[in-house]
Amino acid sequence: MLKDKFFDEIAGKISDAIASSPAKDMEKNVRAMMGSAFTKLDLVTREEFEIQQEVLARTRETLTQLEARVADLESRLQLNNPQDGI
């Protein structure tokens, strides 16, 4: 029990020392610089990315269906007009 209290006090003092040290200011500055750099990169969120993935999947499915429909219509056209050679 005494050991735990001792280690808790040490950890608290270390945390206080770090919080008031220049390292904490450096961390804030680095975070601000990184935030600024990420903003300039025009990144998208995970949610936006997943929405676009779903849209793309639906678009691909529609394209596949339309390709099959066009192929079917072309084959029907050839059956109805065999002399055209289309």
C-alpha cells in the first residue's frame, strides 16, 4: 500500500513537471503545425471515404447491368437484321 502511494506521488510529480516544461509547449506547437499541414493536404474523413466507396460500388453494379443490357439488345438486333453484319 505504501509502495503504491509512493509511486503515485512520483508519477504525479513527473506529470506536473512535464506539464509545466517546455516539452509541453513543443507538443502543442507540433500538434498545431501538423494540424495546419493536414488541412492543406485536403484530406477526407473515413466516413466520407466509406460513403464514396459505397457510391462507387453501386455505380459499378449499375454499369455491369447496363453492359449486359446493351449486349442483349445488340444480339437481338443482329438476330432481327442478320444481313447488316453489325
